[in-house]
Amino acid sequence: MTKRDIIICHDADELARKAAEQFVSLAGAAIARSERFTVALSGGSTPRAHYSLLASAEYRERIDWRGVHLFWGDERCVPPDHPESNYRMVQEALLSRINISPANIHRMVGEKDRA
């Protein structure tokens, strides 16, 4: 993938749908090539709709979750069950609704002592 396109979406729903289609496409290509698709997830409210869509019946069966490895690009310094935890948001929107091995989930340990 060498060409980059700017994709303009008219609203958050269209953005989530286009992101889900890209995820499916990129995951399929990476897994076919190397049996692994590695993704850094974002937190916050914007990607929540995208994660929920990936977990929907329309998308979750189109992804070979055995080859998907999920990482976090950011996390707050809170436990994983805290309301402000990015991991918790992904857990609720996506992880609890798909069949992915815990070994493929690589969360940041935000509750660890920073000292």
C-alpha cells in the first residue's frame, strides 16, 4: 500500500463505516501475507462507533480475529475497569462481542505505579 488517499466523510456514521471497511480490507491482506494484522487502537469517543461496527454481525465474521493483535496507542493512568479507561471502552464496544484470544490483546497497564 503505497498510495494515500484523503477520504472525506459527511458524518460520524460514514466515518465509522469507511473505517470498518478499511479495517476488514487491511486485516485480510495482512493476514493473507503474514498471518498477522497488528493494530494500535485509539481511545476517546470518536473511535467507539468504529469499534462497535467492527463487532456487529455485518463485520465481525469478515475478520479472522485469530490473526489480529490489538495494541493501544494511548491510555489513561487508571485501572482497566475505570470509566475513563480506553481499554474499558474498547472492551465494551468490541472485545466483549468478538472471538479474539486474550493472547492477542496487548493493553497498556495504566494502573501501574508511575514511580
